[in-house]
Amino acid sequence: MNAGYRIEVAWSADDQVWVADVPDLPFCTAHGPTPHEAVAEVEQAVDAWLQVAQDLGRPAPPPSGLAHRA
């Protein structure tokens, strides 16, 4: 479950891995040896990020992805 959050994927030459980042969720980043695996990892990170926010009673920022623009 991505909940509609935009994911950005880029190659990190320094780390020699693909990095997937969710700009709307602070510190929600993951990596993998392929873009697909980096995205799969960050989708799990999004779920965990949102669960922790809910557990702490904190609101999650709304997704800013294209699907959520009017």
C-alpha cells in the first residue's frame, strides 16, 4: 500500500544502489540493487511510517502526487 505518495528513484553512485525516496514523508527512504527492489522496500517504509504516525496520534501529510491534485 503506497497510499498515493509520490516515490522518486535515483541511482547513488557513491553507494552503488538505487535509492527510493518519498518526499512527502520526512526520512522515508529505502534502497535496493534494482529500481524495482528499491521501490518495493520504500513501499514497506511508507506503511511503517504511516503506522507509527497513527500510533503516536500524529497526522500524516497528504500525498502531493499527481493523482491527488485537482
